[in-house]
Amino acid sequence: MWLRQRHNFNLMESLDASLPEADLNAFAELDAADVYAFIARLPTGYRTVFNLFVVEGYDHDEIGRMLHIAVGTSRSQLFKAKALLKKMMSQEGFHYGT
């Protein structure tokens, strides 16, 4: 609030040329069985919400009603599932982005 009142900040877009380009070739080597193996390693709650949202195409309201959970819980479970998948894939040598 103090910064807002004083207008003592500037928002600016920064393009840092020093960031490495993402290597998508590593992901080209993944086949459906590899992706399925990563998803299967997720905890049950994460995996259920991930499958319903990403694979089946349900939105968070529908998932909440189906699983009798809050919409926020569905969103949180999906966020955590994606983060865990990224971590597992990085540990296996598949890196993408920063």
C-alpha cells in the first residue's frame, strides 16, 4: 500500500537475452508410455484432478462437483500436480524453460 500511495515503482518488461532457449528435442523423445509413467507416479489426488482437467477436459467447477471438493482445492491440486511432474521430469533429464 505504501508503494501504491507514493507511486514509487515502475513496471517494465524486460527481455533478457542471456536466458537459454528451451531445448524441445528432449521432449520429442518422450512417447505416450513415458508421459503415462510420469502421470502414474503422481499421488492419487493430484493424478485424479490432473486427468480430469488435462485429459478429460473438465473445468474446475465440474471437477469440484464430481469429487465433492472445493473449486480452490481442484485448482491447488492441479497446480501441485504440474509442479511435481515438472520436478520429476527434470530429475529424469527432461528440462524445459526456466
